[in-house]
Amino acid sequence: MSPDEALERLKALPRPWARDYLAMYSNWLGGVVTEPWLMSVPLDDHLVHRGDGVFEATKCLNGRIYLFERHLERLKRSATSIHLEMPLTRRELTALAVAVIKAGGQRECMLRIFLSRGPGGFSTNPYECPQAGVYVMASRIHPPAEEIYERGANLGVSQVPAKSGFFAGVKSCNYLPNVLLKREAITHGWDFAICLDPEGYLAEGSTENMGLVDREGVLLLPPPDNILEGTTAKRTVELAAGLVERGELAGVVRRHLGVEELSTAAEVLLFGTTLDVLPVCRIDGKPVGDGQVGPVAKKLRALILDDIANNPEMSTAVWE
């Protein structure tokens, strides 16, 4: 097959899923493209065959990227953890993110930044890669339907073990446990699944953090030692301080949570970039509390939505 024939085939391949792809920057192409058939990563990039890279996913709403600075901070921490030197400054990454979103033409979208070890061969040796890869992707955002916030999600406890210790805190591109976690949820008919850490405590979902409200009205979340601490969960905890001050929440505590506490909780919550704050009203079909969406879930979600809409200090402008 000639290079021209290969290019024509690439252009003609059906990609119904690619209708959501808006724009991508690749430092190997040296620019931004908007044609999905050009949005590719070299096969010999260690990101592809070893999962050797880190990433962040955030969202742009009404022309502003929510919690973008915090996502960049975590991206740098993850890169440092795997001895991957940041190939661009924070200012350069911000400029790229803005350029990609503008090229995609949508004021509301998902934004993903991938930093890879880069192309250089097929071994596990990171030193065979002469230059890191940088890929920035904008795609259409698909938040959960409002109906699930009204009825609450159905959650299951997974048999897939959580990442532990060091690896739990790195947002790496090796997401195989997360993939298996999501597969198990779909297989069992759950909306989401939560895995357990090596000691058997509640950990996290495939892309979600979790917490619960006990019968005394205290918001409880797992400590960050065996989970990836989410930017949304962390911001929610900050906003929850206002509920504590007003007497609408008894307190906020981070501690290990046993599986049995799900059955005695007044409320169970999920936190995530696309979810914001999502109530869980059933555990494998059995009701949480009275089976209805609780007041804390409603209030915390309202606080996050207000933070997104009305707090410019927590977002980065793409369009003013």
C-alpha cells in the first residue's frame, strides 16, 4: 500500500464515535488539527504500549475551564512521580488548552491533556525516548441526565482490587483496573462500581471519588493514601465548610470507611469532573437510607454548580 493509498483509507474509515472529537494538539505534528482521522498517537510512544504517561481531564463550561489550575498542579505531581520532566511550562500548557478549545469551537467541552514518555522504541526503557509527547484533546461533553440526579444512582462494590499506595496517587495512562471496574459495573447493571483498597476499605470508582453521610450528619470520605484524590471532591469538601458553619452538616472527616458503612449511611455520594456531586440511592439495588436523594447531596451539588457559574477564581477563561 502506498502512502497516498494509506491516507485515503484513513480518511474513509467509518468513525461514528469521532463525531464528538473537536480538536487535538500533538507536539509531533506541531499544531492543532480538527479532522478526527488526523488525531493519532505514534505506536512506539511508550504511552501506547506501556501506559507510560500521565493525564488530566477537566471541563470547559460557558467558555471557562473549571479548576484548571488545580488540574495542572496534579498533572505536574503525577509527572514528577514517574520522573517525567514537564515538557512545557504551565503558561504554555494553558495557551495550548485555550487554542485547542477555540479550534474546536465549543464553549462547553471536555479537555484532556496527556504527557507521555514519547516515541522511541518498544522496550520498557524510558531512556530510549528522546522527547516527551504532548497531546491536548477537546471533545464534546456528555454530562449525566438530570433524571439520575433525581432518582439517584445504583452502586455496586467491585471485586476488582484498587490501585495501592504510590500508584493510587498517580493519574497515569495505565487505567486497566479502572477499565475492569467499569466493565464490572456495566455487566452487573450498576450505574457505577466502587473498589476496595488492599485493607478492604472503600476506595474509589473507575473515575469517581466517593463519600457518605452518616446518621449523625457527618460527611465522611476515604483518606487520600489509597485513592486518586479528585479535584471535584477536594473542592466539594472546601465548600462543605459553609454547610458546617450554618449547622446544615455536622462535620467533614476523612477516615477509612468499611463496606458495612454503606448499609448504615444516611446518604452516599459520588464526586467527579462530569458528575459534580451525584447521589447514590441504591447499593446493588438495595436502598440507601430511605431510598431518596438526601439533603446533603442536593446542597453540595448546588454549591458546586454555583461555584462553576459564579466563581471566576476557580476557572480559567477561554473566551471572556
